[in-house]
Amino acid sequence: MSRLGMRPIWGQRQSGLHRVGTAIRRWRLRTIRGRLLVGFSATLTALVASGLLSIFAIQRLFQDMGSTVRSANKVSSTLFEGYDATLRYVATAQATILDGHAEHVTEAESLSVVADSLRRALLRSDVLDLDDRQALEQLGGIQARLEVRLNVARAYRDVGALDGAARQSMAATAMLDSLFTQARHLTRVQDERAGETLRNVRRSMTTRRSVLLLVLALGFLAASLFGVWTWRAITLPLDRLTNAAAALSEGDLRVTVPLSGLDEEYLVLATTFTRMADRLRRVVDDIQREAAEIARASESLNSAADQAASSTGQISSAMAGVARDAETQRRHIVASETVLGDVGNSAHTLNDVATRSRELGESIRS
């Protein structure tokens, strides 16, 4: 029951982590900063990987070379010590045959043990192949027969058979040629093996250099793809914005910037540019509308001015007519004043005539 109860919680946790990872990947691939971060991270990772691979390859190659050289040196030194021990054994055994000192016998036996132990140590090592082991076994057989010959020669000497001792000593000395031939064969094999090791090292170096060049080529290809990707992500939106700005500068206020395929930064910039173009278009529409209203108001004012001018002309004509009528009336009034003056003069004359007529009448009556 506890496992069944934990499954939904674990599923919800996994789905939440998946959504967070998806959001992070989407943010990294939909922003210029994310592109640069991913691209430079990939490039640096490739460079660090190639550097680490180079260091590891060189170190591994150095280790392999050192191990091979140490193994070859160890085999060569062991062979040399074995040859030295064998030669010293032969020399000591011959000295024992000649003088018969006990210390020479002990020294010869110890040298024989040393040579045999060195040969067995070489057989136990893992640096020899089957042919080398067979040659070393043959070398051990020759060494054993040589010891047998020298021991037989020493026995002949002990019993006083000096001729037999000399023959066995000469046979042992002749067997040294086979021993040296076999030793030279092993030395030549080791030299060939060292040369083969150097050739293997050279081939390994060539292979690892090719791998490093491949890694560097892949890193260069990744860097180139990232550069092209980032270049397109930067230049294409800039071209869109430049073309939109050029169209806007030519007076096309209907221009818009396509928002498809844009990163977050350019998306914000393109949206702001489109809003600016819309606002400018609304401002220009408002200005055009207000200009039309002002034009209509100007036309109304012009009509009113024309009507006022016409009314002013009519008023001026009426005023001129009134002025003419007033002038005519003034002239009539002047003429009337003249006539009235004449009438007054005539009345005065008539008054004088009447007075004189009355006086005359009175004078007549009297």
C-alpha cells in the first residue's frame, strides 16, 4: 500500500521536473543569451574534451611506452645478467678443473644457480612470447649440457684422467658458441620487439592524432554551426526590423514585423516596434481627422466671411443710397430754405406793402 501511495507523488514529481527541464531548454533555445550560452558551452566543452583527451592520450602513450621500454630493459638486463653469470660459471668451472680449489667449486655452483634462477625469472615474465620461451628453454638446455660437460670434466680431473677432462672442457667451450648464438637470437628478438614497440607507438600516436584532429574538426564544425545559427538568429530579425523601419520612414504606417521565429529579445523589440507603428498610425489618423474638421470649419468660416462681405457690400450700397438720399434731401432742404427765404422776403415785402397800404388807406380816410 505504501508503494502504491508513493507512485502518484513520484509521478507528479517527475512531471514537475520534466516541465522545469522543458522550460529551461525552451528558454535556452529561444533567447540570444541562451543560444550564446549553449553555443559557447558546447564549444568550450569540445575544447576541454579535446584537451583532456589529448592529455589522456599523451599520458597513456607515455605510460605504454614507459612500460614497454621498462619491460624491454628488464628483459635485456636479465639476459645480460644471465650471460654474465653463465660466462663466469664457465670461467670458474674451468679454473676448478685446472686447480681444483673448493672455493671455485662453490662459486661455480652458485653462479649456476644464479643463471638458472634468472632464466626461470624470464620464463615467468609475461613479456615473452612462445618463440622467446622456446629459445630460452633451448638456452637453458644448452646451459644444462654445458654444466654437465664441465662437471664430467671435473670428475675426470678428480680421477686423474686429464685427457678426458680436457676433451669435456673443449666440448663445453664449443657449446658456448651455441649458447652465444641463442643469446644473440634472443637479443635480436628483443631489439625487433623494441622496434615493433616503437612502430606501435608511432601508429598509436598517428591514430590518436587522427582522433584528436577528428575531435578538433567536430569542435570546429560545431562552432561553425553555432556561429551560423547565432548569425541567422541575430541578422534575420535585424533585417526584418531594418526593413520595417525603412518602410516606416517612407510613410507606410501599416508596416508590421513578423513575429515568427524570433527570440525573446527580438520578440519584445518587434512587438514594441509594431505597437509604436500602430500608435503613430492612430496619431496620424487623429491628426488627419482633426485636420479635416479644421478644414470644414475653415470652409464654414470662409462662407461666413463671404456672407459677411456680401452683407457688408449690401450695407455699403444701402449706406451710399442713404447718403445720396440725404444729399438730395439736403439739397431739397437748401432749396426749401431758399424758397422759404424768398417767401419770407416776399412776406416781408407784402407786409411792407400792407403797412404802406394801410397807412395809405388811413391817410385817405383821414
